Amino acid sequence: MKISNKISLNFIIVFTILLIITGGIVYYFTIAIFRGEIFNNLYYSGRNLTSHVKTYIEDQKKNGEILAGASIYRDFLNESISTGTESKVIKNKIDDRLERTLSTDSNITEVFIINKNGKVIASTDKQQVGKDRTSDPYFINGQKEVYLKDVYLSSITNKINFTISVPIKNEVTNNLLGISVIRYKLDTLNAIFKDFGESYKTKEAFLINKDFYFLTPSLFKGDSVILNEKVNTENSTRCFDPKEVDYVTKNGYSGLEKTIGVSQLIESKDYRGIDVIATHNYIPETDWCLITKIDRSEFLKEPNLIASIFIYVFLASLLILIIVSYLFSQKITKPIKNLSIGAKIIGDGNLDYKIKNDSKDEIGQLSQEFNKMTDSIKQSRLEIDFKVKEQTKEIVSKAKEIESKQKTLLNILKDVEKSKNDLEKFKMAVDNASDHIIITDPEGIILFANQAAQDITGFNKKDMIGKKVGDKHLWGGKMPVSFYQELWKTIKFDKKVFIGEINNHRKNGEKYIAMANISPVLDSKNNVVYFVGIERDITHEKEIDRMKTEFISLASHQLRTPLSAIRWFGEMLLEGDAGVLTKDQKEYITNISLSNSRMIDLVNSLLNISRIESGQIIINPKPTDLGALVKDVLSEIRNETKIKKQKIIIDIDTSLPKIDIDPKLIYEVYKNLLTNANKYTKVGGKISISLLKKDKEIISQISDNGFGIPNKDKVHIFERFFRADNISKLETEGTGLGLYLAKAIIESSAGKIWFKSRENVGTTFSFTLPLIGVKANKKGATLSS
Amino acid sequence: MKKIIIAEDDKFLSSAYRLKLAKAGFDVQIVSDGQELLEILEKYIPDLILLDLVMPVVDGFTALKSIRLNPKFKPIPVIVASNLGQKEDIDKAKELGISDFVVKSDLSLDMLIEKINKLIS
């Protein structure tokens, strides 16, 4: 239901309830007021009429008494009694008097006199004279006092009458002489009730006798009802209730209601059977009852008119109310409606729509807030659109990516069959590899061993799996405990590859040496999942190596001994120990000695090479001033540079710190590089040497503007025994071992060595040494100088 | 006159030693192996021994060990003059107790005399 309808309905309901309650109350009180009024009206008019009737009757009675008191009446009666005859004179007078009385009141129908014997002795109706009335009530009751004979239908006149009879008495003796009777018709009595209704159409009053017969006409039925129809209503019954009759007879009407507890206003049906409101008054003097009444419908006419007016007003008000409430609710709901319509428009997607409402009330504020909200929705919609576009782009690119991945995956799936074969191949390859391959879990428990492992160690594969590597019952356990600790630290905690020689033993007890490469396999969280150990049996290689070293060593020794002899005898000859030498002799001996020295150098170099190749350079680091070292080398080769008139340029950073390197070895490097520069640069050439610090290193550079290295030889320059083409033609001396040694030394000292060269332009050799220096290693051999 | 015993199996080298050291004023006795060295030490206590390592019968290391084990010979300074020159050899000799270790091919006899003089004069 719409809000406007709800508001209207609420208005209407509330208003209707209020009006009904008010209307009901008003109607109730209106009726009460009208009832009071009609009661008063009926009551007092009843009382009025009653007193009229009473007065009328009393007046007639008095008239009767006056008439009866007339002396002519007594005279007339006295005469007739005493004489028994009637004098004509008196008789005429009486008749005259009766006629006069008759003429005084048109209501009087007959005036007559009855003697004490009940005989009509005079009457205005001549036919009645002489008739006997002894049985008549007016004769019987009229002897003592004034008597009203109730309304009756006269048999004589055949009319409805009432009579008043008055006794005529002797003035002296007070004896009854006769009775004066006046017969009245009801015209005057009826006249009292005429026009009684005033403006009311149904208001009427009438008299009834104690037999409930109408004495006066009915408004509705006319004269015919008189003595002809009974009134059997609540009023008539109550009116002649003996209690009420008794009370009223004694006390009149005052306090009747209170005293005997009856309401005189009675609502019941009347003689016609129609609802009426009525009251009644008992008239004790005549023993009649006066009933005044009005139709209830007429009584209710005014309240009902008021009620109907009220209902019309109510309906009119309701109509007005409906219109007003509709307009009012329209006024209230219009902004809400606008808001609702606006919300729908906006809801349908038109975010540019603005709800129009400039009022300052809550709805106005709501509208403004709504507009604000719409703005922010619009804003965020724009942002979302933007983001959606962006993301759509991304999704498209992702989709393409996924598509390509999918293709790849499909290819992979297609290759699964092939891969199965590959896996088989891979397994075969591993199994057939000549190296001993094992895979262990992170605790070193063997999970896999290949055929070579079985072949090399002599242990059955089944014996290995499930056991721990290094187990004494397998091939390991021959190295010091500290070695194994170091190995585990490297692979398990440092998670690095361990490479080293391990002494093992085969199942038959035979010892062998293995070159082991043990790698941790890490998962994505950097946890060790497996270890892969590859071992190669290098016992044979080691033996050959040892024999080679031994051979070179021995050979060197055997070569050195004669060289020593040549050297020493040469020296002795040159020193003149065998007598003074001629110039030629001296020259020849010198040549022999120089050649011998070269031979010694060659032997020393060969010895060094054999040691380097067995990985046995001893590094014995000391804090060393490289600048001083370079100067020592330069002073040693000064003769040679002087001979060739070469310019030496020294550029040494004086702030260089001392670093921990093996001075003897690095001396050899500088000496080799500077000697080469000297040898392979022309007379008058230029040699520069610079030392500078860069980052965490010291860079040494030895440059010359000599012959340079031919491009084709560059790749071979650090190889042993290699000599570049251009210089081997120029200079027959040289072992081809100097650069090889230099590279071996620098690399053993945690440095790098490289060169730049252009043939016939010059060569620059550079090498680095770390500022932190190099650690000592105890094993191996020193170089032979 | 300072007495020097030289153990050297190469006759050319021992000849050179003898000529040079005698000229330099030393009393020189030459033996050609370790066995001979140990025998001569029983009757002839030198001021210095010049010892080769690679020798027949009893090698230099064995002889040196015997000398160092004998309290009588223990104080005698020993210079090892060998054509072996590897670190192991040098360390092994030094462990047994020597005054100096020289590689013959790298040595001039004049330098040797200097070293000897420093030790025993």
C-alpha cells in the first residue's frame, strides 16, 4: 500500500472513530434533552388540562348549586308538596327559569327538576315531565350532595351527556325537597382538548373513565370512540391503579413519582398499537383519567433530524477529510515519491539523475544525502569501470598465458608416454653410470643406490638401502670423526655442495679413495629433502698421480745433482780457483753457467708444475705491503731494464693497507709479469705498474708498449709451456710456464687475473687480490724458487 | 781448524765441497752414505755436519734420526744440503733438528760458506 494511502487511511480511521464517539454522545444527550422537554411538555399540558377539566366541572357544579338554591325552586317544590297541585303561576315561572338556564349555556341540553319521590315535575323537555327517575343515579346520589353523573349515553336524548344533580333543601328544616338536574352535552369539554396539539401533529389528550372508555374524542378516530372504545394501555392501567388513585385523591400530584416510585412518563404502545410517549393524570373529583401523549416517531423527529444532520455533516467532513488527507499526504509523500522515483531511476542505472528537493526537512536532507550517495556511487562506478578495464586486460593477457600454458601442458601430456620411456632411460642411465650414485633422506638413510655403488663398494644394493651413510658396516667410517662432522655441516646446515676425497673401504676390506660430490636437494622452503651423493673411485688415478709426482720429483732430483755440480765448478772456475782464466775461457765458462742456470730454472718450474697440478701449493700468508714487494721486484730486474733503456712508470696508491697474502708467491707473480714486460718490449720502451684499491680488492696492473699478443694466441696464453708465436721467434729463452704459474698463484690467493693486448701496441696484465687476504693452507708444497 | 763432515754420495759434488771448503780453511771429511757417516762419528766428532738426504745404504733422514737420538752427537749442528726441496722434506728434517736446509742447485758455494761461518765461528 502506498504511503499516501496509508496516511489517508489513518486519518480517516481516527477521524471516523472520533466522530462516531462524539456523534453517539451528542445523540444520546440530545435524546435525553428532548425526552426531558417532551416530558415537561406532556406533563404540564396534562396538568393544565386536568385543572381545566376540574374547573369546568366545578363551575358546572356551582351553577347547579346556584340554580338549586333559587327560592323559586323551593317555593315551587314546597307548594307541590303541600298542595299536591301545581299552581299555574309558579309552574310557568319554573318553566321560564329552566328555559333561561338552558339558554345560558349552549352545552346544556336539558334542565329539569325531580321531586323527592323521583318524579320529574318540571323540565325544559316537556315530554319528560311526569316520568319516574327514582332508579337514576343522579336521583339516588343527588339527594345528599352535588353529584356528577359520569358521561353516559342518554336513553332519552340518545346523546352523550353528563349530568350534575343538586339537592334542593328546605331552608329551615334542611329537608330534601327535590333535585335539580342539568344535563350537559360534551361540546365544551371536548373544546378544552381542541387544538391541544399545538405544532405537534400527533400530540393528543383525552379523558377516559374508570371503565377505560374514551370520554373525549380521539385525535385519530374522532368522536365515535366516546364510550364506544376502551383504552387498554399501560397509562390507563397505571392511572387507575388503586395506590395511585388513593394517593392522588389524598395528596394531589406533588411528589407522586418519588413517593410511589412510578414514572409518569411512559413509553409504550397506545390504543392504536403505536409507540408513544405518554403521561396521565388521575382526576379524583370526576374519577376520570386524562392521558396526554405524542407518537414516539414525532418525538424522535427532531433528535433524528439532528442525528441525520449530524450524519450529513459527518459524511461531508469525511469527504473533506479524505480530500484534505489525500492532499496532505500528497504533500508529505510527494518528496518521498520523488525520492522513490529518483531511487528507481538511479537504480536502473542513470547515475546522472538528481533528486530535486530543496526543503530543509528530513526528506530534503535525505534527498541531498541520496544525491551525494549517487555521486559517490558514480565515482566508485567510474573507478570500478577503470579497474575492471585494467583487470580485463590483465585477465585477457593471463588467459593468453594460460592458453599457452595449456598448450604446453597438452604437449607435456602428449609426451607423457614418451616421458615414461625417458624415465626408464634416465633410470637406466643412472643405474649404468660408472659413478657410484646414492640418494639418501635428510638423515642420511640410503633410499637409492645404483649398480655402480654396488660394483665399487662390493656391498649389495639391498644391504645399503635403509642404512645410514658413513656406517662402519658399509664403505665409510675410515676418515676422522671431525671430517664427517664438517661434511654434515656443509651439506645439512650450510646446505652447500660438498666436494672432497674420502678414504673408504670395500666389503672385502680393500681400501679405495673416492672423489665425492654430495649435494643437498632442497624443496621450495629451502628444506633438505634428499642428499645425492656421487662418488668416483679415484684410487687408480691417485696412484698414477702419485707415481707421476714421484717421478717428477725424483727426476728433478736426479737432474739437479749434475746441474749443481756444473754450477759449482763453473763458479769455482770463474772465481779463479783453478787459476786465472783467459778472456775466452771466462766467456765460455760464463755461457756454460748461464745455460746451466736456465736448466735449473726449467727444472724448478717443472717441479712446481707437478706440485700445482696435484693441488699442492702451500699458502703461507703474512701481512704484506704490496708496494714494497713491487719495488723489490723492480730492483731485482733493474739491470735488465737498464740494459734495454726502458722507462719504468710507477703509480702506487700510498694509502694501500697491508694484506694477508703469501709474499713469496705474489713476488713470483710480479716478477713473472715484469720480466715478461721487460723481455717482450723493445729497447727504449715503456713499462708501467700501478696498484690501486677498488671496492674490496687491490688491482695490480702491469702494462707495456711491447710486441703484444697475437689474437690467435690469446686463448692459450695461460696454458703451460705455451709461448706466443711472435715472441718465440724473437726470443728463444722462456719456459712457457710463467703465466701458467702466475694464474695458479692468483687463483689460489682468491684473486683473478686477465689481460688486454694488441699486437705491436702493447699488453696490460691485471690481477686482483682481496683486501681481506687469503687463508693459510697447511697441506701441499712450497714452490721451488 | 773447524771440522766438517760432509755426507754426499755424488763424487763430483763432494769433490767441489772438498775443494771449496778446504780452501776456505775447514778440516773436511767426506762420507758417501749414512752408514759411513754414523761410523766415522764414533771416532771423529765434527763441529758441523753437511748432510745429503738421498744416499745409498742409509739415507740422510735415517742417519739424522740416529744422530739426534745419540746424546753425544746431538749438539752437532747439521745443515741439510739436498736436491729435494718439497715442504714435506723440509718439515721432516726440521722436526728431527737441523740448523739449515739448502737446495743444492739453488745454492752457490760461497753462500754455503757464509752459512757455515755463521753457525760455527
